[in-house]
Amino acid sequence: MKLKFIFMIALFILISCSSDKPDGKSEAEILYKEAQELVESERYILATEKLQQIKTEHPYSYFATPAELLLAEVQFKQESFPEAAASFLLFRDFHPKHEKIAYVVFMIGESYYEQLPSTIDRDLESGIEALKFYEELIAKYPTAPEVSKAKKRILKIERMLKEKDQYIADFYFKTKSWEAARYWYIDILTRHAADVKIRQHSMLRVVASSCQMKKWQECLLYAEKFQSLVDKETKEEIRSWEKNCQKRETR
């Protein structure tokens, strides 16, 4: 029992040392301030060395936690975005009550966002990951100053994802892979129904794909269902496919 009591006291002291700023200048503080100055002058390699030294030599110092966060920021500044994402994630998991936790969650999203390709014909998985953390930020920390920027990022990513889905569906349609094309267009109608332009395009292509697949009854059913949901021009195109299906159906 006595040993257990001593252990608890030691643990309390250890935790206190890592959370309360010490009086006077310690070696860890000197290293941290040197790292800050190096970051400001964009000497990131030397700054990283100082921060790693704090982590290895002073892991229970008050400055160990700020050093972790600064190290993640340095990785981001160096455009080492996968490494930055991993570092910010670790910080969030180990310091969930930190005063800058909203900023940290935002920076996880930013680290994934910066990995997005410039064109939609490439992998957009990093955008999906970014969305998770932007949405976490908005849900958990709605008053954080980073929320406004996160919402703008979300709109851009969602637009890219919609365009990517349409790109894939259109590719199948152009290559006459009618069944795959129709599958994608129907999926788009399920997930992106709020986008009028994409929705109308997909409705037309569902009818067209059904006709090309010689699914006459399905073509007619889709045509009847969609005509009241599209603009005049798209409606005329759907009717054209509908007439084609009607002729084939009566043969």
C-alpha cells in the first residue's frame, strides 16, 4: 500500500511537471525558443532537430507538448503533408483537452486537403479524409475561427467528388459500357440529388443507358418518372429516348 501511495505521488508530480510552466529558463525552454526562431527564419531542418531533442531528452517537460505541435506545423510548412497529418492526429489523440485542439483538428483536415490532386481524374481519397476532420471541427467546435475556412473547403471537395462521379459515369457511357454507366448515374442520383445540373444530366443518361441496354420497359419507366423533374431541354431529350424505347417495345 505504501509503495502504491509513493507511486501515485510520483505520477502526480510527473504530470504536474508536464502541464505547469516552470519558473526560470530550463534547457527545454531554451531549445523550444531556439526552434521557434528557426521556424520564423524558415530553417526547418535545424528547427526539427531542436524539437526532436526536446522530445527525446525532456519528454516530461512543459515544453514537450508545444514542441509536438510545432513539429507538426514545421512538417506542414515543409509540405510533408502525410507526415503532418500523422503528427497532428497523434497530438489530437494524446492531448484531446488541449486549448488549441480545434486548430489541431482543422490542421489535420488541411494536411489531407493539401494532398488533393489538381484534376478530378486522379485519386480523391485525401479529400474524403479531409471532409471527416472539417466536419468534426464544425460539429465539435462550431465557434472556432477556423470553421469559416473549413466550410469553404468542404464545398470545394464536395464539388470535386461530384464531378469525379460524373466523370466516371460519362467514361462508361462514352465507351458504351451501358450497364456500368447506368449504375453510376443511378448512384449519383442517390448521393448528389441536390445538384440540379448533375441530377438532370444523370436522369437523361439513365434513360439513354436503359435504351442502349435494350431494357425497354425500364427505359419507359425512368422516362416517365424523370420528365417532370428536369428542364425543358432535358425533357425533350428524354422524350426522344422514350419514343425510341416505345417503338422497340411494340415490335
